[in-house]
Amino acid sequence: MMRLGIFAVLVAPAAATAPGGTCGHDCQADTDCSGCGSAGVCSYPHGAGVPFLPTMVSCVSAPTEGIPKDPPSTVGDSAWPDQWSSDLVTWTYGSFDPAATESAGRFFYDKRYGSKSIYTKLKGVPSTSVEVWNADVDGVDKLFMNTGKFCLGFKITDPGIKGKPNVGIEYPDWMKRCGDAAKFVARELVTIDGKEEWADHFSCRILYTKVNQSIVFQNWHSLGLGAVPKGLPLRVTGGNSKPDPNQSPRMNSVWYSNFAVGPDSSIPANFQWKPNCVGFLCFGCKDTPTEEAEEFFGHPVRKEHLSSVDFISRARFMPVAKANARDLTRASQRKPGPLFQGMTFQGTMQKLNKVLAKEGGLKTKLCGDFSMQELHDVQDLLFDARTPQLNRIYEDAKDTRILAQNNRTELHAEQMWRAQLSADLSKKAQDGLCHELVMWFVHHLAAPAREEVKKHVVLPLLPEVQHTSVGTHKVHERYTEQVSCAICHVTPTTITV
């Protein structure tokens, strides 16, 4: 069976656009799809009366005239070649909110070994290549990640199958294997490299009635009437009615282009991996113990994580998440030293900002110079880079540096209400968030993670004015929590309560 969204595992802030304009965007009516190709409409692949429509309804280009009659529509034509590769662009709705995100890279498939995606854009920022692939090595199916400096391998199983057996690599004819559940939707156009190509749109909807859940796979395979050979996927969309940041997004679309087919499309070294890092793609690669992985992620590694954008974004920091002795000593120290204390709130924040300014390689700017979305992007990255071992110390000691969010779902829920605040409350919320982000950088990241994060973010400086307004809105309570660490740096006789 096709793994939901296996090809789209990294996303970026929603500033990008999907190929073909609004194609792939979620929709409710045809008017939402005016920018999708030459004949944009809102596609309901299983009709408008089925549940969980936001997991399957999206914009497509579906002309009503000039539709080619040949070749005949058959799901068998959707089977992949034994070897192929292509560029990819992903468009992902992580949850049921309207925000979508984008990523880009290249995809490789070899029937003998598995599949791999190499991403050159990570969360909207060009970066060194991050490789994510799935392969059966020594009879064990694993998810691998390689950043060029670090390589990790995770054993993956299917908890939904009796005995939790190893999960095999995906089948090239995954849509055909849906059997009677595979439905022909329409003959449509998909934009590839700026040009529309004819494709047959098939959809497979799987219902889990006992748990009230639906998973939908959609595939648009080329008819071979243009530049793309027959059968190759032009677009693949997966949907899950129970999206989870640690598992599958609500709806995820992938477009493929610039195809290479046959033996020259890849080499065995693109896929083969052994514990001793044989092959040029491994650098200091090691097989990560299951217990270590579970501690870092907070859950067992499952096959669903192949399609989780947040899981992969988090995984890249695992090699740099081990706290050193200095990190552990600072975490265990409840009271800051005199070099990090001041007599007033303003004076203390000025003193701490000077410390940040001296941090080698760290870029900073005033809190007020950020937009709220920019701060949320920084927050997402720092949350990915956190070290669980440090937070556990704060939990045991009931230290105010403890993380307020247990998972990404809680983090995004807070970001959503914060983004909708009125101007007066937004200022207080933004200042509180800046305090929290500095605290996370200093107290929740291991030293190697801080060095890695410096390459990707600009950190806000600590606001020098303490807000004293009160009210019933939760922003006031959160602000008090967020500045609690900063207040520890102020001598007790000068604290404003």
C-alpha cells in the first residue's frame, strides 16, 4: 500500500505557491480555483456527501471540452517504472486550519531498494541537502535521514498489523492494490514545468469505521500525450481525517517534474546503507538505538512518521541534542550568577542583551522589529531543536524554565490565538514571546544545537520594558509565565509583581 504522503516530509511558511497556481489548494466551490491551470474547478473525488471532505477536496484543472479519448482509463497504467527520479514540490495542510506550507527537492525510486527524497529547501529556507529515505536493509525496513554531517536510521513497524511486523517498501502499483476502492475520478490537466499535461485522476478512500477515521490517496498519472512518459505520477495527494503533527498531515500534495527513467535515473548507492556507513552518502552514520529515538521524539517511531513534516523537521536535530556537562550544570542551577543579574527589570534586560550580543555567530534584532509570524517561525525551529533531557530537569525541580507546551499541537494552538489578538494585547503577547524564545535558546538547547540554530535564525533581543497591565484574557497569564525566567535575573527587592 502507498504510504500517506511519504514524499512530502518537510514544509515551509505559507508564502509559496503550488505549481499551477491554486491547483492543490483546498476549496469549497469552483470560484476558489480560478487560478488553477486553464480550467480550474473544485474537485470532490468521492462526491459532496461523504464525511471528511477537507482531506480530499482540492482545486484541479478539469476541462469539459477537448478531452482525449485515448488511451483508455485504467488504474493499471498508474504503476511506476522500476527505476525513476524527479524533482518534487510539496504543498501541505498540516491541520484543519487554512495555512499551507511548501517544500522542494528531488525524489528517487528503485523497486529493489526503496525510495528517497533529497530536500534542498527546509522550511522555506535554502539549506544543505537533507536526505530522507526508506529502505529494507538486512531484512529490516528503516527510515533514514542524512544531512551530510549526520545520518540516522530508525526501525519502523506497523502497529496496526498483528505482531507489529516490519514494514516493507512501498509497491509501485499501490493505487491498483486498492482494488475496488480505487475510483476513476476524471481525465484532467496537471501543470508540470509551466505546461499542462493530460493525466488520469484516480482516488482510493479507506474508511476505519471503528475509529471514525478516513484516509484518502489520490494519484494523477501521465497519459503519455505530452513530454512525460505514460504512467509516471504528475501529482499525488494524501489525506487523513485525524491529522497529527507526529504522524500525517490533513492533506498533502506532491508534484513531480524533470523526470529521469531507467538505470540512469539513480544508482544503488543512492539507497544502500549499512551500519558501517558504506557508500558515499553516509558520513559518520550510525544506527540510532530505539530507546534513544523514543526519548528524543517522545513516542515510538512508526511508519506514519514518514509523512509527518514535523517529525522530519524535528529529527534533523537529534544528532546535536545531547547536552554536555555545562548544559546540565546550568539547567540544575536555580539562581543565576551575579554576572547575569541586575537591580531593575530594564537594567537587567539590557545586561542580558549585551551577553546575547557577545554570543559568537548569533544574529539578533529588537523584538519589535519582528512580525508575529516571524517570531512563530523562530519558535517552531527552537521547538524542533529542544533537548528533552534539559526539560526533564526543570520538571523534576518545578523550575519556571519548564516548557509550557507538551507537543506541537499545543504550540500551534497557542500560535493561532496569539495571531488573532487586538493591537494592545498583541504587543504584550509579542514581548512575552520574545522573552520565551530567548529562554528556550539559552536553557532548552544543547550546545551543539545552539550552534546549528545560529545558522538559521535571527533571535529577538529581550524587551526592556515590563508590562504591568492586568485582565482576564489568557495573554496576561502567559506573559507572567514567559517573563518568569527573566525576572529570576532581577534582584528580589526590585521585582514588579
